[in-house]
Amino acid sequence: MYPGVSSKVPAYDKAATMFSPDGRLYQVEYASKIVEQGTTGVGIVYKDGVVLAADKSILSKLVMPNSIEKIFKIDTNIAVVSAGLVGDARRLVGIARRQAQDNRMVYAEKIQVEVMAKEIAETKQAFTQYGGLRPFGVAFIIGGFDVKGPKLFETEPSGALAEYKAVAIGRNKEKAMELFEKEFKEALTLDKAVGLAYKALEKAMPEKEKINPSRVEFAVVDKKGFRGLTESEVKPFLK
């Protein structure tokens, strides 16, 4: 017991399932704080698909860049960008991949982007509702292409879900979102979307840090499926 703290005062932040008197779930809020400290990720809907990008923030020259994953392929038509705890992201990605496989087994078709986004959001929400569990300390941008065209969603640790035309997660996401509000346009070309994503990551970069193509991971999901963009493919778009 801490000095000056009464044992009769309930510790509302001890369990993810306990509401405080003012209607807050502190463990969920703490998980959101972890996301805010994660490196920035962005997603943009363009004319033919979705562009996903993330700052890998490689702070040591001893780290192998290819070992840092921020963008994960879920199925041939869906990928996610994560911000927050990498271990939590990998766990959720594994669950999502199994759900995509199950959908193929049962319905003999790829899962729709919105269905996958809702499945991920429901998994996150379940971890805020049962004792002995803690919320996932990760936010996802979910981008993909299906019969309805390009789709982009964002999920929070609480399980909240929303669809966007352009969205950012992670540290300084407000700066990136402010840029999207000003510069996003309908039916962007791929090169314009990549340039805007790069500019948004640069806007969200912490002070004294500089952005360069080698620390940014890019991917595209369109009617042909998911593919990562190499640094040499991205550089012409940035000019």
C-alpha cells in the first residue's frame, strides 16, 4: 500500500474489465498510450487501390532493416500496418491470417476487407471484456481490395473501428492527419499517393530525426493483390 492511499479506494486500473465512476476503462487508455509512442504508419486510398507506409525507425546501424516488420500481409488482397507493441501485432496478425484461411476453406473465396476489419476489431474488443486478459497494445490500419474496390480501416485497442480515405496511427499522428485534411484528393494516382504518404511520415517525424526512403516501408494492395515496394521503386515517385 502506498503512503497516503486508503485501502478502501478501488483501484480501477487494476483490471481491464472494471469501469471507473466516470465511465473509463483505464487499461484500455493505457494501451492507447503505448500506440501513441509507436512509430508512425499511414494508409491512403488511391484511384486503383490502397497505399500503406510505415516508419521503421532503424536507430542502430547494426540492425538488419529487413528484420523490422511494420506492414504485414494477411491474405493476397489484405495487409495491415501496425503501431504499438510488435509482439501484440504479431499475435493479432496470426489470428487474422487463420480467419482468412478459414474463410477460404468455408466459402472458397478471399475474405472481404470490411469483414476482416470487423473480425480484428471484435478480437480486440473481447480482450477488454474478460478477466485475466489485457487489451492489445496495438493499432492497425487495414487496407485491401475486394469486389467493392479499395478499402481502408483503422482499429484501436478498444476495438473501435472506422473507415477512412486516408489515416495515420502512431506518434504524432495528428500532424499527419492534418496534412491529409489539407492535401488528400479523390482519385489520386499511385505516384501522388506514395508522395503524400511519404510527406505525412516526414511531417510526423520527431525533432532531430530525418526521414529517408531506407527507413520507410511501402506496400500497395490493388486488384492484382498485395506487393511491397522496393526503395528503388519508391524513389522515382518521391521526385
